[in-house]
Amino acid sequence: MRVLAALSGGVDSAVAAARAVDAGHDVVGVHMALSRTRDQFRTGSRGCCSIEDAGDARRAADVLGIPYYVWDLSERFEETVVADFVAEYEAGRTPNPCVRCNEHIKFATLLDKAVALGFDAVCTGHYARIETRTDGTRELHRARDLAKDQSYVLAVMGPERLARSMFPLGDVASKEETRAEAAARGLSVSSKPDSYDICFVADGDTQGFLRSRLGSQPGEIVDASGTVLGAHDGAYAYTVGQRRGLSIGRPAADGKPRYVLSVEPVNNRVVVGSADDLAVRSVEADRAVWFDGTDQSFDCSVQVRAHGTPVSARATRRDGTVEIALDETGALRGVAPGQSAVLYDGTRVLGQATVTAAQRATAGVAR
């Protein structure tokens, strides 16, 4: 097969490309330039898309003996991932930019361009497995190394894009194994730090980034009864479940910490309450993507954060939406609109949808 290997400049994508070469595929490497203002160097584990990353990707391609190109996708990235990130926070929701990047960039723009150029598949360094059933249907599964599993952020891709994807690292036992393989292959990125932050917020200051885009929007911080407890400089800087940085002068009556229960962009208010108020009994979600024809109502496990713990639930499919009833109230806490809800059957991904509301155990529907 002709395979386009996405080379980020990190160790995972380099080893994934190397495995694709070993498998006998005709591999071409491409580095996606996603930032409009790329720094010369990356600082430790912060950010990506630096000139240094592009150079590391080129050196990996040289070692593997494959052609290498840089594609400037910065405009598309700004229009879809970054703009969506800002708009979602402004609307009081909590987006996952990695999910949107996989949806719009890696498995839409990149894959579509690859297919147009005659490639059969795109290879990435994601930690997830693809299993093929006897009828040829491909399934997306969790990685062998659950600590590195990235099936959550890949669930938005759907079956058509999965059919043209390769994840050679899905069966790797640990990240240490990947690094050891990179070192054995002579890849200089073998000891390069992972990037953990939002790639376009390289300094890690998400609130500062949002403030630079949305400006100052002062408003009130209130409790569930509407009593004013403090003030904020922009409701967009808060997310459901947040505890730190609330700047509330008076302590709660019971002396316990307060958490953000909801963000109300129309009123420009942030509502806070106790930890118990965060307990959720059901979740509503839309923009559903399914990997096969599951029943209209079925048992599953649901995960609402990239490295969150899956909890048992029963899901009911409707037209483009899904209602998820948790087996145990409080098994999930602090579910925010905008988050991805990914449904699993064991290790197999059934589908994904975007949270619109969470039914709290103590205070009705949080929107």
C-alpha cells in the first residue's frame, strides 16, 4: 500500500512510520505545520509545531529513507480547531481540541488530501488498535497499554476514516518500549519529551489565551440560590468541576470547598456549589458518530475525559443524539457540555457524541 505517515517530530510518529516501512508499505512522511507563528524551539513538554519539531521529523524521515514534505495546514487548523476552542468556551462549554484536531485535521483534511494524491492510508503514532472482523468490518479498540490509550480522542473519526487509517503502536506494551525501539533504530527523538499541553497554548496558560481572544467580560460568581459570592473577569475562563482560582472571599457555610457547577454565558455568571452537587445520574449528547449498527438501547461503559475512568451505563440512541443513563448516580462528576462522551463495549469503541447536558443528582439539568 501507499501510506502517508504523519510525522509530528516526536518519537511515537517516527516509530509508527518505521513499522509501516518494515511492513513493506510505500511510505511518504509529511509534517503538518499547524501554527501560524511557530517558535524556533519547543520548551520541554510544552506545545508542538516548532521549527525544531519539523527538523526532528525530517531527520527521522532521513533515517528511515523515505521522502519527506511539510504541509502548511495552519489556516485550516485556525479556522476549525482554534476557532472552535474559543467559541466553545465563550458559549460556556468545555471542548477537547485534540478531538477536534483528529476530526477536522488528521482524519479529514490530511486524509482527504492523501486519498486525492493516491495514498491508500494515513499512518499515525496514536496508541489505539484496529481489529478486523471476519466480514471485513474494522473495529476501533483501546491500546494494549491502557495508560497511553488514545481511542477516546480517535472515536470521532467514524468507520469510513478508520478504514483508511493505520495505528502501528496499538500493541506496544509501554512507552518505554517505543523509546527503546526508536533508540535501536538510530532515531534521535528516542528521548524527546512528550507534549502534554494544548499545542496552540504553548505556555500552558489557557485562561490567558482565551482572554487575549475574548477580552475582559466581568460578571458574578453565585451559588445555586443566586447569592453573589464574588466576581470574575470572564465566565469563559471557568469550566464545570473547577475548584481552584474561583476567588471567592467568603467560605461556604459548611467550610468545604466550592466547585463550578455551571457556566451561564447569557447571564455571564458562574454558578458554584459543593462537590456533592457535581454528581451526575445521566448525560445527554448530540452529533453522534457510530462505528456500527448497535441496538437502539444497549449496555456499555462511558468515558467523558481523555484519561477518565469508564463507568457502566445504558445508552439509548435517537436521531443523531444519545441519552446515557449511569448505572450508579455519582459515578461521574463534573460533566460539562462540550465534552466528548465515548461509549465502549469492553475495549471496543461503539461511538462518540458531544455532551449537551448532564442531569445532576441534586439540581436538575446542568447546561
